[in-house]
Amino acid sequence: RGVAPLLLEPVQNSWDESGVTSVRIDVKPVEGKPQATLRVEDDSPDGFRDLADAYTMYRQSYKLENPEQRGRFNVGEKFLLAIANEASIVSTKGSVLFGPDGRRAGRKKTEAGSVLTATLRMTRDELEEGLVLLRSMIPPTDIKTVVNGDTLSGRELLKSDVRTLQTEFLGEEGGFRPTKRKTSINVYEALEDETPTLYEMGIPIDTLDCPWHVDIGQKVPL
């Protein structure tokens, strides 16, 4: 999917943590280099659920059991770390640092919430594409989401309905199995400079051939 959508990964993880009321994202270019700095901070009282989730490939995600949580295979943040020159995650349970010499545990902790910082290999075009995606997110109404100092405003809801749609759920032997369940469908007007988009719980995942943004309230099958 390219580099830009990876900026959405830590945001959706923060939205899914319990008790979150605020998520702040800051993305800035590094002068004179094809790089960007990323900082994502949330205020979850419990912090990052398990720091090992950040670096263990294909570890079974706790989100498998809940179709109303974003993400699937615990790989999004690994892809983000793969394009990072260095990164760190600091949370209530400790910290983990990633650099040229590998991974190591840190001593810092937070009183509440988690902070992810990273220096990423990104061109200016990729950075601009990432900012467009971040600003197009539809955040939960109870979570204040700020991108580079600007609070994402609520969108005008044109129509809401509840329908039975296909989704994915934890299978008996791990991984996903298909199922159908009732879920909310919210329709929003696409602004003049926006491409109509399919959303998975506020996260843009694909373009749509219709006049509106459509946000599905559960996991959308790949």
C-alpha cells in the first residue's frame, strides 16, 4: 500500500486502547533529508497493552476477538518500524528503543498513556500523502484527535443505518473466519477536494466509486 498509510497504524492502535480521550499526532519533515519525524501520543490510563506487540511478528492480536476494533495481524507497527531509522515507544509499563544496533529496553515510563516517536524514511511526496490521509480520518466522537496542532472536526452525518454485513472474527484454530453481523453504516459528504472513501471505523482504507464517504462500524474483509 506504500509508505503513507503506515502513519495511520499507531493512530488506530491508540483509538482502540481503553479509556482514551485524546490522541495527538505530529509529523514533520527532516530538513535536507528524505525523512520525517513522527510522534503519536495518547492518554490511555493503562498505556500500551503489551510492548511486545510492537516488535513480535504475527503475534496473535487481542483484536481478533472483537470485530469492532481496528487492525488484524499485529503487523502494522512492524511495517512502520521497518522504514524507521530509529524509534521508541514509552508507556506505563516501560519503554522499548529501536536503533541501528537493534532493540533494547529503556527505563522511562509514563504516568498514563503511550508515546511513539520515530524517524522515518519518507520522501516529501509520501509525507504529503500521509498528511492527507491523517487529516481525512473520521475520529470517534469521544476522542479528541489532533494532527500537527489542528483538531480534526466532526463531519456532517448525511445518513446512518444498521445492516447485516460480512466481517471477520476469531477462528477456532487462530486467524479469521468469515461471519455476518449487524453493524452501523454512516454516510458523509465528500468535500470538493476529497476522493470518496470507504472507512473502517474512521480509518480510510480504499476509494469508492460513489459520491460519498462510507464508514463501516466493524472490520471490513480484505
